[in-house]
Amino acid sequence: MKTVEFLLEQNGMSLAEVAKRSGIALPRIEAIAEGRWTPSPEQRAKIAAAFGVAVDEISWGHTMNPRNVRYHRFGLKEDF
């Protein structure tokens, strides 16, 4: 299974190119590539087609821990 980020590197494609080929807005493609957004089945099919691979060859889903994002943004209030 390959991530969208890996496929970008492997194919030498930009996020803008994937957005254009898939018909999905660039900010959404960025969020998917960064692991902040899990694409719908329709979006998965469009992105897979943009890369020329089958949908089941791509690893979909969040790769970032939202809890850590929150703490990195605002910091912990407790002093350990």
C-alpha cells in the first residue's frame, strides 16, 4: 500500500497536477496528502485515476494524530 504523498514523489507530480487531473480542489488534495483528510469513495477513485493506479493500491486515512496537532498548536496548560 502506498500513500498519496509517496505516489506524488514516485511519479514526480505536484499537488496542483493531481488536483487538475482529479478535478478535486487543491486545498483538499493537500489535506489528503498530509493525512489530515480521509477522502470519500468518489474522491479516492478520482485520485487513483490521476495516478493511474487501482484504488486499493493506495493507503487512505488519517496519518496525523489530531490530539498532537492541537497540543503542538496551543501547548499543554499543565507544567509537568
